Amino acid sequence: QKEVEQNSGPLSVPEGAIASLNCTYSDRGSQSFFWYRQYSGKSPELIMSIYSNGDQEDGRFTAQLNKASQYVSLLIRDSQPSDSATYLCAVNGGGGSNYKLTFGKGTLLTVNP
Amino acid sequence: ETGVTQTPRHLVMGMTNKKSLKCEQHLGHNAMYWYKQSAKKPLELMFVYSLEERVENNSVPSRFSPECPNSSHLFLHLHTLQPEDSALYLCASSLSRHAGGGEQFFGPGTRLTVL
């Protein structure tokens, strides 16, 4: 059973701080990794994709991947109250299941003004 | 319309009703997906269609019946549902199921309540 594990939180940070969200996965064959943001009552929105070891930056967001440790993280710099949401980590299946995404349960982030 | 759209946005149905959920993608993608999202549980993949061919049926009960008439439209036909089927049903699309597990884009979802 392929698994994606996230700390459910809630993770609470003050406005302007760095929020760090973590994710581990079990399938060593996985090649694609995604972070989705989901506001309460809304659908998931893709915010970051990462495919190789190292860092991938987009504005205030940085995704980090370490395939040897099977670990993906998302850093949000200068956190804003509008970043308050549940963040879902998603990992593709290896081999013939590469189109299938396995999602974690998500981490609830609260940014306090 | 842009992106992925879903109708209806909310649906309340009895256990003996028959209803259908509709999804349409305007992204030129070739793969479409149905997911179920229940409280406190991860997103569950239900069905995958690639170029109108069903390539995945993730052990979903037969009371859920998908249909993909073309690469832009996806339906989920519902009949004799159970209260535990109440959830948010999400449609997603991606460029291709062969694109190395490419980025998937979600519609707004249908909030289903089964009485």
C-alpha cells in the first residue's frame, strides 16, 4: 500500500514568519511530487510541482525534495493570513502507475495576524 | 468557461434516487479523473479515463457508474447510494496519463449529501 504521510496539524505561525510543511512517501519509484492548497469548502489548487532533488522556488513558495530520504517539504516565506488553508502533498505512483496520484491527509496551516 | 467545471455544485438525494454529476474541462487535456473526498480521509481516486478509455477503476462500488463520451466531458452516474457516500466529489484533468504523472487540475467539486 503506497502511502503519503503528513502531520495533520494544525500548524500555527505568526504573520511574516516562515511556515514549514513536511511530507514523507513510501513508493521509491515515485518521480513527481506536488503541493496543493485547499481552502475550506473549496477544491485543491496546484501551487508547486517538483521532479528532481533539490529546491524549486516560485515566489514565496519553495518546494524541497530528497528522494534518498523519501521526503518532500514546502516552505512558505513571509506567511500571510491568506495562506491559511490545508496543504496537500501528492506523489505519483512509480512504474506503470505513474499517472496515479496518492494524496496525504493534508496539514492545516493557520497564519495569525 | 475556463479550467475544469462541475455541475451541480451541491446535490441532496435520497437513497433510491438516480442522479448524475457532470464535469467539463476546457484545457485540451486527454486524461480525466474522479476523486472522492471525505472528512478526515485523504483524497481517494475512483476512476481514470484516458482518451475516453477507462484505465482505472479503483474498487469502486457499482452504484457509481462513470461515463466519458469524449475527452472534454466526464460523468458520474449515481444510483441507490448510501449515506456513507456523502462527500465532496472532485473531477480533475491532466495533459496525459503518460506524462509522468503530470499535474492535475481540479474542478470546484460537487458536495453530495445522501439522506
